[in-house]
Amino acid sequence: MKDIRHEKVGKDFTAGGILALSGRRTTTGDAEFDKRVGQLVKDWKGTANEDLIEELIISALRLARQEASVAELKLLNRVFKELRNAWRVFRPYDNRRKIAIYGSARTPEDMPEAKAAAKFARRMVEEGFMVITGAGDGIMGAAQQGAGRDNGFGLNIKLPFEQSANDTIEGDPKLIQFNYFFTRKLTFLKESEAVVLFPGGFGTMDEGFEVLTLIQTGKTAILPIVMVDAPGGDYWKTFEKFLRDHLLGRKLIGEDDFSLFKVTDDVEAAVHEVKHFYRVFHSYRYVKDRIVFRLQRPLSAVQVAKLNDDFADLVKAGRIEQNGALPEECDEENIFHLPRLVFTTHRRNFGRIREFINAINDCDTEK
């Protein structure tokens, strides 16, 4: 297995959206009480950002005076506990890339789709990735088995039927229980550097459409999305045809949106799609009206000039320039040393931005 550890502590899956948040400080409305909360946080001697911890406490206190119902309070309390626990489990593995694998819990293990999922997960572990599944049987169980217990996470959802943890992840400390689908989906996306979908039902469709929607609207960072059929299968080919005939045909999406995902029935092609995404590209974020692409290594002047020629439509003003980190990126000091491509952007056409990332990765550093 390759050691593909990378600097990812504090990863912001919104591409700078969270880090750039600003606004008025939350207050109880009582300056003296605010000081008491601040002192409480200092006395606790935690390592997290004190200001944000204070705001969390103040938000909870304000709920007490807003006549929140028992049901609302229970929901918020459960959500907070689920996310806090999930982040605790993932924290020791921050420096390992991870890939989310979705698919039906009902697929028998001897079906070609399940065998493909097991092979794909095994290959991704060989490439240094860890695997995250929904912890169930079927496609999820096959992928979990392919990855092996040590290299897998299971995000189990509590249901009145069907969903119990598969044998590979059952009893492992990396098995996390969720009551809500939305906290589970948030955790999948927050922790993953790629999403791969095998054939599945409503749940797989929901997860696939959600990540496509979030990327298409710029609410989460672009990552590889691969839809993998069994060899010779037509599940995802039919899905893509539906998108072209009924969504693109009615101009409900654009041609560029098809660059956001790849359909294949070849496991090795799926592996390559994920690996190639991180060949030169590392990550990106927004700094005000500029988009900043962090690179694994610098590009030549000729390569940057070609990107300017080929992707002028993405640039709102000026040109694509290669330089170091911007001062505003000091909140991500662990990757401050990486070279950057920076330009002012329209902040739309995310399919084209995906094509821009592909072009970065296709740059031959020998030329």
C-alpha cells in the first residue's frame, strides 16, 4: 500500500466558504454575562478557538429564551452530538486521503457490481486511500471487505429495517452511528476527497444528486465523482442518457455540468480518475473575488500561458498568475508553502472549473 499521507488538518470542504465567514459577534445581550461565558471557556482550558466555543455556548443559552420546543432542542442536541462524535473518530486520520463509496445494500455479494466494488476499494487502498461506506451489506459490504477493516470507516444509519453494520466493520471503533441522514451525508462529504457511486436505489441517487448539486452551485469544493457500472453494465449509462435527454434537453443543466462526473464500467479507469485529480492539483479556495488553486508543484511559464489562452472565459479581470500564498490564507499554514494559481473569477460554471483542474493535471512538467 502506498503512503499517500497529505497535509489536510482543518480541511475546509467548502473551499474557503467557512474560513471566510464573518459577521457580528453573537452575544447574550448582557455584556457582563458574555464575560462570564468567556471566563468559563478560559477556565476549561480547551485547545479549540475560544471565540467560536463562546459563540456556541451563547447560541445555546439564547435558545433557552426563545421558547424552543422539546422536539427542537432534542434535534439540535442530537445533531451536535452526532457531528462531534464523528469528527472525533476521523481526527486521527486527518492526514490520509479518503474516498466515499455508495451503492445498494441489497446487491448480493456474488453480483458483478459487488465484485467491482470490492476490487475498486482494494485498489484504492493500494493507492494509499482509506474507504468510507454506509456500513451496510451489498455494495457497501463488498467495498468494506475490499478495503479491509484497518482502512475502512462505516457510517451507519439507524433504520427500522435493513440497515445493520456489515461483518467487516462491525465492532470497529471507526464505525459511527447516525440518527439523521443529513448529518451522515455531511460527514461523508466533509471527510472525502472523492465520491464513487455503484448501482443503487433511492439512497444512492439521493447521495449522488446531492454532491452534484453542491458542486454545481459552488457550495462545496470540486472533487472527483465517478459512477461505476459492472463490466458491460448500463445502469449509469442509462442515468447519463436521462440527464442528456431530459435535463440538458430542456436546458435545465448545461453541457459543462457533464464534466463534473465520469461514467465507466472499468475499475482501473475509475482508479485513474481519482488518482489523476491529485496529480498536480492539491486544493482550492476563494479569497474574496479571487480563486486560489494550490498545486503539488509549480507549472512552467509556458503552461500558465496556455491555461490563460484556454480558460479566458473563467477570468473576470486580469490574468491567471502563478505566485505564492495570499496573506488571507494564513489560517491554513500547513499548506502555506504550496505554489498557487490565482485569478479573479465569475464564481460560476463549475464544470469549466473542473475542466481547468483537469488541464492543470495534464500539464507535463518535463516540457
